Amino acid sequence: MSRVGRCIDNGPMEGFWGILKSEMYYLRKFSTYEDLEQSIKNYIEFYNTKRLQKKLKGMAPIEYRSHTLAS
């Protein structure tokens, strides 16, 4: 969380939650809190390991990091 007067610190996380809501949350109705919680966990796993991103040269974040460290 950001310090007082430093709202820019929250920018990356607010961006992530916006993407999560538009790609996962708004597309479904959840009957229980547990369903929602599991869906969020699954989406975070997908986001980090399988979701290809143009700005990362068409790789998933975890793939890009391992590729960068190996170079």
C-alpha cells in the first residue's frame, strides 16, 4: 500500500485488479465466496504462467523472467 500522498505506488496493483475484473469477474456470477476465491487463485496462476503479453515479447511473465535470468 502506498504512503500518504503517494498514490502512484498503488498503480500496478490497481491495474492488475482492473484486468482481473474485466477478464474474469465480470464474465461470471459466483454463488459462494469459496467459488470466487478459487476463481481468483486460478486466474492469478493463469496470469503468471499462461497469459501471453505483448510487452513481454509474447511470453508469459514467469517465462519472460526465467528467459531474462538465463541470458
